[in-house]
Amino acid sequence: MDRFQNLLRRIGWAVLTIAFVIVLNFFLFRILPGDPARAGVHDPRLKKDAVEAIRVRFGLDKPVINCFDSLNPIKVGNCGVNPLDTQFFIYVKNLFIGEMGFSYHTNRPVTDILVERLWNTVLLIGAGQILSVIIGVLFGILAAWKARTSIDYSALTISLLVWSLPTFWLGIILLFWGSANGFPIGGKATPGMSSMPLSVRWGDIAQHMILPTITYTLVYMGEYMLIMRSSLLDVLSEDYILTAKAKGLSVFQILRDHALKNAMLPLVTVIAINLGFTVAGAIQIESVFSWPGLGGAIFEAVNRRDFPVLQGAFLLIAVAVIAANLIADLTYTYLDPRVKME
Amino acid sequence: MTELALKTAAPPASSYMLDFWRKLNKNRMGLVGLGMLVVITLVAIFAPAISPYDPSSTSGVGASDIYQPPSAEHLFGTDDAGTDVFTNFIYGSRVSLTVGFFAAFISIAVGGALGIIAGFFGGRWENFIMRLTDVMLVIPDLPLIVVIVALTKPGLLNIIFVIGLIGWTTTARVVRSQTLAVKSRKFVLRARAIGAGRGHIIWRHILPLVMPILVVQAVLVVSLAVLNESTLAFLGLSDPTKVSWGQMLNYAFGRGAMSTGAWWALVAPGFGIVWVVLGLTLLGQGLEQVLNPRLDTHHLMPGRPNVKKEAEVRSDNAKLVLEVRNLSVDYISEGKPPAHAIENVGFTLKQGELLGLVGESGCGKTTLMLGLLRLLPQAGQVVNGSVFFGGKDLTMLSEEEMNTIRWSGISIIFQGAMNALNPVRTVSDQIGEAITKHMPSFPKEKLQGRITELLDLVGIASDHKDSFPHQYSGGMRQRAMIAMALACNPQVVIADEPTTALDVMVQAQILELLSELRRKLGLAVIFVTHDLGVVAEMCDRVLVMYGGVTAEYANVDTVYNDARHPYTQELLKAFPDLTKPKKKLSSIPGYPPRLDALPPGCRFAPRCPAAFERCQIEQPAIHAVAGDSNHVASCHLVEATK
């Protein structure tokens, strides 16, 4: 029962956070001078009735929320408006039916653009995350086990160095090197591949993924290594490791059966907290490698001042990170018997 | 991170930072980082003097000046507009450092203030601030920064404020927990008790103790701000009037440096960012090490090899299960002479015998036990002596051979089973593990039955078998530990203060259990304790240790009625005797000697009521007491009576 309540509480917080992000997103794009329609409305070349038409089309003729016609806090508007007929309510309602407006640039629905790009980002982040966790954890184990030896010191140095590399710059350098050595120069697939058999297409995509994934792995493995190292060092100095040693278990058995699970637990939380940073990495990597993902969408939207896409991409990323955090949180609860009891 | 290594009393406000600085001076990693930052800061300040060209002199450049490779004229070549990359590199440091430091200042000020408020005032404020922090923490930083900067104008001030106002969350968390830890310190409580104002307490008492952690946090926040700024600039969101490293990369990457092969335009600005961030990272690591010094040692580090010696022949007494002869253990730390933790301690153990090992804390009892099982921490080394068990000298075995003897031959119950059991594995699992390790042929289907039987032996019902250690009470855990120690039918069980930290009733139960098991299973037990009452009740023989040496070793009756070593006599005086209720109890003044400052003569001499001149200069050997072949003591007085 306790566990069920715990689950509900956590889901409740995630929903509340998402609500906060939705409200933030709504007001950010209305307070700051980036409202798609308003930007258009201010175009001096437009005739007055055309402006009015745009305002109606984007719902800008409606009050923002109850009591406020505009976002001018001094100017109190009509409080007797039907709350269902405000900009905010329409915005939220549209979100629920998956409607996020139209791209300023291509005039396609933002939802369509983002959904196809979401999977590309998931593919890239997934591959990079798995690789960096595996490599980071392995090196972390090695460094902790061989603490205060030259193995440990070199692993530490390498991870501090890669941690300090700006993701986009590492990407640029790898791309510079790769393009001279026969790697694809960017994108997700070679043009004209759609007519080829599936296996060839997948091979092509895999080839395009090599450099972005290496960038991703290098950037994030350092942090995982540092965390795994210190977490394992903590565990290995616990009394129960001495017990395990006194039981006559070999070093390998102790690491496998007594240390790793305990040391991996904090890592689950870190991976979750890291997802926010991970997205930051994805924006940079996708921008450098022209990878058609959400991060790339943000890059393009910024450069084209395509605000509807920017707004949608931000919302989608934030919701995805919050959801992933929730999942990691619940996984942790499931993995650690001590949390279950609380 | 929560607990600082600073535990002094009332603080003069500046002394913490001074102390901090002094320690940092000894940290190589931190100093290298600091040096790197000083260099780049000087470069930024003296940019006009260092750079060969004016940063704004882009006009009047011909097409032939674009993307020129490095030369004497242009040290780092030229970029897409024909300007000198070296000049831009120098000036670029200004933007990075400005944004980094000012944004971090905002983050630290906001986060620090919120953290202190939450930690100090608690209640509704804390609730609200921490909830807000939780929410902000899961919203991805960079996308939010990008969105806000893209919507507003990407001016320098704008960027500083946006990065600064979004990056405070971790600081608030860290500062809050530190404030909570500091708040309950004695001098803060005292200041509150004498009615000091809240502002005064925060300013004079809390802030100085939060400061070091704030400094570490600041270094981290600066590096994140620098990375965020350069990423923004690379994405095209930078002040167009100010050249920055990220902006240089944006231009070079977007305007053909890749296709023209102009690596210099790409490498130089990236190098600048790496230099700053690496400098900050090293400094941060150094500060962290100063604040939370950790030894980085653990139980799996290879121990020091035992000092080589000739194989000894064990004595020919077939009844002896265990014979420890002249065992000496040193603790070795770099730059110091080895500390003699155990010197020439010996004892024997017959089948079914219960040996009591007594002495104050710090007298080497646990070290002796770990030494004979070869479980010493990395600094420990067996420098002399032998341990005979089952016809073998344990000090001569390889680690693999030793592993077969541990637990199946000699098992150990550690003091404080609280942490001696793995918290994430069930009790039955941990008991079963020992059985499968040492009895590979044990039939699998009988394993659970055997575990139930063992737990039954120590009085734990089988329905608690598959529970986790934290679901047990302290006494149950200790009993589970005993069950585990018995799992492989060992000949010797070492019980290292098995009842400390348990309440008296449970203590009695555990002790009762141990002596019953000894009778039932014919175990030989070494019982480490400071409780002389328990020893009198249970043991056959007693080994009294003091300062790492044998003080006295005799049958239990002899020790109680005819103790010869002054230390034993003093210990007995400090212990209530029910048969002589009028007897006055007395304690021994002073403490056992520190290992790094052992007295030159007898180790007990400084506290000994009977010490005479010889005791101060000469360490007594172990002498047999006349008339009792089983009684030895290391005291010059004993020698005299011979």
C-alpha cells in the first residue's frame, strides 16, 4: 500500500511539473516578443483587415486569461468572459488534441514535424547513452578496484578532460576528421536511399550514426566513470565487503555479487538527472551533424526564428525529460529494497 | 557533501577561508587549475596589449585574405572574414569569462540565499523553495535558455541574466543541506540561546561555514555557464557586436571552414573553451578534495605481502586447533616510520576452548584477529610470526589457498552487524552464498533446508528467512551473522565484540547462544570484548592485551584470583564484583598509547601505579609465572619474582 501511495505521489509531482512547464511555455511566448502571430501583426506591410484576419486565425482577439485581455497587468480586462473562450484555455485544449500550431517556415503542423524527429533523437540518445554508460561503468569499476594506481590516475585524467570538452566542438573536430576519412558528412541517410532494400538502408543509417554516437559517448562517459568510481569506492569500504572477503569469496565474486548492484544504484538517479544535460548534448550534436532530431529542430528554428516549432520542441523535450525522470525514479524504488520499505 | 571536515568550535569568520586556502596550496590538481585560470584571466584583461590587430579591423580585406593558414603574420591564420584568428581568440576570452563569472555570481547569490533561507528558517519557506527547486531541476536547462534568449535579444546582459537565473538550482540544494548541518552545531545553538538576532547568526555563524561549499559550487557553476554561453553562441545566439569563442565557431562552421579545410579557425576557439573549462574542473576537483578528503582505500586493495621468513614447524600438540606464534603487525603509511600495532603476540586454542581476548579499545584486539585471517587493511602488514591452522602456516599461503580456509575453517562475527550484512541481498541469500562457495557438492535442493536449520539454531523463525537485513532488529541481525558464521561448520569462530551496540537483554541472549553452540558443536571460540564479567562467566582462558602486546595470558580463574600484570589488576579493579559489593571501583587514568607515539619502555609504564625506573627504558619480555605453566605476563615485576 505504501508503495502504491509512493507511486501515486511521484506521478502526481511529474504531472504538476508538466503543468508548470505548459504554463511557463504559454506565458514565455506571450510576454516575450516572440509570439508568432504578434510578430506577423507588427509587419508594417500588412493591411489592417489582414492583421485582423491573422489575429482571429491565431485566436489573438480573445482575452489571454480571465480578467486580462492582454498581458498588461495594469489594464484589467473583462472578468466575465467565458473561461473556455480564453487564449490560455484554447492553448491547453489544443495541446490535449496534439495541436501545436503551424511552422512559420514550412507551414506544416508542428506536431507532425516534431513527431518524426522525436524518434531520430531517441535513436541517437539511446545509442549514445547506452554506450557511454557501459564504457563509463567499466572504466569506473577498473579505476575504483585499482584505486591509487596508474590505471586509476589515467582514467581520472581522461574523464576530467572529456568532461571539459564542449560537445559541439568535439563534434566539429570529429566531423572534420571524419569527412576527410570517408565518413558521411552529416544527416541521417544518404540521399536516394529510399529505393534500396531495408538492410542497406539500415546499414547506411548506422554509418551516419557512427560519428555522432562517438561524440556523445566520449562526452558523457567521463562523468559516468567518475560517479561509478566514487560510488564503488564507497561501497568497497563498507563493512559488508570485509564480511564477503572473510567468507573467502574471490575478488571477482565480491565485485560481482556484493559491490556492483549497490554501487550502480546511485548511478540510476544520476542517469535520470543527466537526461536534461543529455538533451543539451543532443541539441549540439544534432546541429553539428545535421541529424534530423529535436535538437536539430531547435537549432533550425532558432536560426529561422520559427517560433511555433521552437515552442513545441521545448515542450516536447521538457515533457520527455520529466517522464524519463519519473521512470528512473520508479526504477530506483524497484531496485533498492531499502526504499521499498519507506 | 553535507558534512564538512571542519569541526572546530566557535569560528573567527575568516579563519575557515584561510585554512581552506592553506590546504588548497598543497593540492597539485587545484593549483594547476588555478594557474590555468589566472593565465586566461590575464590574457582577457590585457587583450589590447597582447593582440597584434584591432578586433574591429575587418574592413578593407580582400578575398585573398580569407581563411589564410597560420603564418608569421597571422599566428592562428585568418577566418571567413579575413580577420586574424589570434586576435579574435584573445578578445573572445573576455566574453567567456565575463558571462561565466557574472552569470555564476547571479546563480550563486540566488541559490545561496534560497538555500540558506530554506535551511535556516525551515517550515513553509523550505517547503516552497525545495518544491520549486525540484520542479526547476527536471526542466532541461539549455533548451529553456535557448528559448528565452531566442525570444529576447541575444545581448551580453541578457545572456548573463538568463544563464544566471536558470542555473541556481543545484546550489540551493547543496547550500540548504549544509545550512541544516551547520544549524545544529553547538556554537550556533549557543548564539541563539543568548538571543543573537537571525541576521547576525546567519552572517557571523552560518555563512562562514557555508562559504567553502559555496566556493566549490561556484567553480562548477562558472564552468557550466561558460559551456552554456559558448553553446548559445555556436547555435547563433550571441551578441553580434562582441566576438566570442562560440561565435567564432558558429561563423567558421557555418561559413565554409569545413569545406576549405581551415582547421585553424575551428581549433583555436575550441581550445580556448577547453582551457577555461578544464582549468575550472581541475580547480573544482582540487577544492572538493580539500573539503572532503578521502583516502581512496578499500577492502579489495591487494594487501602488503607478509615479510619473508623461514618456514617454522608447528608444535606437536594434536589437540591444538589454532596456534598463533609471535605475530607482529605494522601499519605503514608513507613518509612515517611503521607503527607497531601488534608485537609478538601468541596464543593457542584447543578444540572446544573459549578464549577471551580483553583490553581497552585501541589495544590491537581487532588487528590481531584481522591479521591472523589476513584481512588487514592495505596499510597493515604481518612482519613476523606464524599462524598454524590445520597443519598449515596461514601466513605462508597464497590468497587462493587462504580463501578456502576463511569461513570454512575460521569464521568471524564482526562487531556491529549493522553494516556487516549486505543491505541489498536477503539474509538467506547471503548465508547460502557461503555454503555454495565452500561446499560446492552440497545438494542444491537441500540448501534452503540447511539455511532454515541454521537460522533455527540462532532462534530466527523461518518466515524471516528471505527478509533483507534492514527489516531485522539489531539483535536479529547479530544472530543472523552468527548463523552465517556457522554455515560451513568451521572449527574456529572469532566473535569480535558481537554484543556492543546491543541492549543488555539481547546481549545476554547472544552470549547464552554462543556458549550453548560451543557446547553443542564443539567449536573453538575467540571472544573479543572489554566486558570482564562476560569473560569470567564464559571463558576458559584469557588473553589480556595492552598497546599491541600481550600483558597477561592465563586460565580464567588465575586471572581473576592471581593476576600478575598491573594492567590486569587495574582492569579488575575497574570492574564490579558481586561477591564483594563494598569494594570501591576505580578507573585507570589516561588512555592506551597511540601507535605513532609508543613509550620507549613498557607500554603500560605511563599509567602503571607500580612502575619503576627500568619500566621507562626497557620493554619487558613475556615471562612465565613461577608455578603455573599456563600463566605468562610481560612485566619486569614478574621476572623479579621468579
